[in-house]
Amino acid sequence: MTTSSLSALTATFALGLMFAAVEPVSANTGEANLESCLGGIAGQAVSRGVPQTAVDQALASVRPLPRVLELENRQPEFTLSFGRYLERLVTEERVEQGRVMLSRHGSLLQQISVQYQVQSRFLVAFWALETNFGQNLGSFRTLDALATLACQGRRKDFFSTQLVEALQLVGRGEVTADAMVGSWAGALGNMQFIPSTYQAYAVDHDGDGKRDLWGSLPDAFASAANYLSQLGWNDEQTWGREVRLPANFDWHLVSIETKPETRKSLAEWSRLGVTKADGSPLPRVDIEGAVITPAGHRGPAFMVYGNYTRILDWNRSILYAVAIGHLSDRLIGKPGLARQIEPTHGRLSLGEVEEIQTRLGILGFGAGNPDGRIGPLTRAAIRRFQQAKGLPADGFADQMLLRALRESTQG
């Protein structure tokens, strides 16, 4: 980026970021930091082959979007309980609409399903959760959102990379800077691909010479199928199923990491007393599965297979992965969950999660720096605390856990 164009940009961009900053900064500091940030990103884009003039033109009109910083900390995967999340995302209305879409686009979906070996119902489920069947493609100017997150967000390195990838798309003429509109996090088109995923996996299925994830459903469906296929999707298996656990189940066998860490054959799980949700035996097939309990031991349990992990490769949220799987089941007539749970079960405020992390630290269970987010370190610390107290070691944080921690740290 040239000095003159960068200076003109920083004067406007720095002002917006000052109002969004966690700590006050002077105007000079804000502009200097921003010039360094966007200058470095511009240099990376040029080194990746984007013409200097294209970078200058694309970044010259960038404006800060403080709203995206608010949304970054309010993602539903972090703020909603499992029950509320499923209640909002897998509604009866969405199930019915999904069945309509599965039928309406049946011929196209079947052709893509055969070509990429990904079942049609999963493609429609992703479409539903990502953009409500294309009804909400996002309204944020992508370069603005990514620049804001790259220079001021929590994951600067990640979004800097995505901004460079977006500039590459613009530089190659795949989409203009003004037409590149999507989510607050820079996700694009019907399937909400981030720019790096767009670059690596988007395909031109309709043969018009361009990869268009906004206006072409053939391109959008085929791109999603190509992505899942490249991740290792197996169309001979489903994602998982709801199961029933025996009363004497060893809770240490429940996988609490984002990617399941305890896998066994279905025959082994059967010997441990695990059955289908209706009490009938698990299928007699030679595959491995893992048990997860997204709402803890008081909620439904699921046996998940390899395709569940592929969904997590798309979005690293257990709640999202289960919602995709459950919706895909409902689209082909399978019933709702056998074990229901109150939508608010497990709901904790940011402050309560921080308190849990703090009290775990006081007790020596090493939950890391209190940040209000339940991640792998916190779940592992919870499990160790539960084990020490003789509680079901499901690694789940709820009000019961908080009460137990308060009792253990009194005085």
C-alpha cells in the first residue's frame, strides 16, 4: 500500500477503533498502530501475488466496524445453553422448510451427492444453519469486518490471514470489494465460507467460468460438498445418534474435548450397556464411535462417528455439530430427541463462567486465565474437580457445579 493511501485510510479507521478499544489510546497511537497493522497486511497480500494497485484500491475504502467486536464476544455457541441452542436452530418451521428445499432442489442435490459422495440432507442442513436457506447472507462489508478484527479483535493473526485471502479473491477478479458482503466474521455466500475456505474449496459447478457462492446454488452446494469430501466425509455412515447410557456408566468415557478423545467399537459400547435411545441394541456394524453429552449427565447422550468430526472441522462447536446432525435426521423423517431438557439448563453468564474458572484455580485444578469461555482447559479442570468430589465427571459447567465450587472454596 502506498504511503498516501494508507495515511488517508488510517485517519478514518483509527477514529472508529478508538471508540471500540478496551483501553483508551491517543489518536497518534491509534493511527500508528493501524498503519502498522494494515501496512503489514497489505505487504503480505502483495507478497502473495496481489497487485499493489488492487491492494491500494481495496483497502482505501475500508472503514472500521465496532459492531463486529461486540458480536465477536456474543457468539451463540458461547452464550446459549445446549437446550436453547437446539431450540432456536432446529425448529419445526426450519425442518419443514428444509424438507421442501430437499425436494425442490432434489435433482441438483442428488447429482452433487453422487459426484462428491456427501448425502443431500447434510448439504441442506448446513445451508439451513448457515444462512437460513440463503435468506441471510450477511450485511457486513467483508473487508471492513476483517480489517476491524485483524487490527482490534481477539484473534488478530487469524483474521489478518483471512483479510489477505479476501484481498487475493479481489485481486484475481473473483469478486469486487464492494460486492464482497457477508457475516460479521467475514464468512461468505450461501454456505458462509471464510475467505481461505473459499479459495481452497469453492468450485464452479454451473460452468459459467466463476465460483459464485452468493448467486449460484449449484456452485454453493457443490462447494460445500467438495469441502466436506476433502475433509474425509464418509457417505456410507451417518453423523451419530442419540443413545441411552446405563445407570452405572463410567463418566470418564464421555468425550469432553471438541474432537472426541475416547473411541470404541460399537460392540465395545454395547458390552458397556450403551443402547439406542429407545433401549434397543446398537447396530452390529464394524465402526467406532464416541459418547458425548453436550448438556452434561442430566441431558441427552449421543454416539458420534467420523462424520461428526468432519462437521467440527467446518465449525469447531459441539453444539453446532450436534445441531447439524440432528437437523439432517429430522429432514428425512427421524424423530426429535427422546430425552428432552429444559432450554435454560446449563445457562451461565460470562461472569459465572469466570467465577467457575477462578474457583477451580484457587482449588489447584488449573483452568487457566478466567476469560468466561468454556474451552478444553476448563472442561478438563471441571472433570478433575468432579472426580475429586465423587460427582459424575462429565466436564460440564452448570449452576450445580458453581454451587459445589462455592461450597468448596468457602472460608
